[in-house]
Amino acid sequence: AIQRGAILPALRRSFIVVHVNCLAKEGAEEAFKKECIANCNKSIQERGIVRFDIIQERENRRHFQLNEVYYNEEAMKSHRATPHFIRFNSMCDKYLSEPRTR
């Protein structure tokens, strides 16, 4: 159970939340998911990331949503300069049927 008032400190903060929608190519769902997990595992080790979720739809297994929460703009910029993000970003064309949307 959540203690009374436990959520209030979090509500006093402003976070940057990014939702990234991805549509994998037919047959590339598992390979793309593997790349997402590898990127996520590295990303959650960054100091500026609050959380990083990967969601795959049940009805359309090709559709993924990445939910990224950052402490601030600098943390988001820093994440986008990491080797694991650059690698992930470069492989998206290989596995996605259309550009990601935010």
C-alpha cells in the first residue's frame, strides 16, 4: 500500500515524458524487440532516466511503444548521445516499416 503523502514528492517534480511509436516490419518483431531490450537495459543505467518502458501490443504484435521518462532536458540530450542509443537509432531502418513517431 502507498503511504499517505508518498506520491506528493514526485508530483512536485517536472519530468520529460516521451512516447515513441514504432511499427516493425512483418517478421522483424522479435529482432526489433531484442534491440529494444538491449537499448533499454543500457538506458536505465543512465543517471538522468527515471524509467524506460517497452510495450508491445497484443492485437498488433508489430506495434511497439517506448515510454521514456527523463529528469530534465539535459538528461534526454545526453541519452541521445550515448553509444547504445546511436546504435539503436541506426538499426531502426532495418527493422521498422515506417519512421518512428513521437
